[in-house]
Amino acid sequence: MEFLCKVCGRREGEPHDWHLVIEMGKPGTSISNTIFIFDQWDERRASGANATCFCSAECREKYLSVRHQQLVA
């Protein structure tokens, strides 16, 4: 399986040092709330529909900053 960094677009087949965020939908809305932030790679969770993958902590933080702004706007 190949994984794609949500921020920079980097692709990797074995992203062992990558980061992972799991987002779940808020019932009745189009809002997703970030609920789990993993510093260690978990391929099983990364393969899930609610997973967002990042090649670095920098990309993860960029994404979370944008998501925070979207959620509080």
C-alpha cells in the first residue's frame, strides 16, 4: 500500500517514521474534529477511512493549524 502526505504530497510505500491523525465526523454536520494524534506510525490505523498521513512533524503541524482555523471559524 502507498501512503500520501496530506500537506506536501510525498508518497511512500513504507512510511515508518511518518505521523498520523485520525479525524471523526461530527454527527449532523460536515465538521470533522481531530481526536487522535499519533507520533508513531500505525499502518493498520493509517489504512482507515478517517486517517490522514504526514511525512513529518512539520507537515502535521501545518495541517493541524489549518484544521484548527477551520473549526473555530
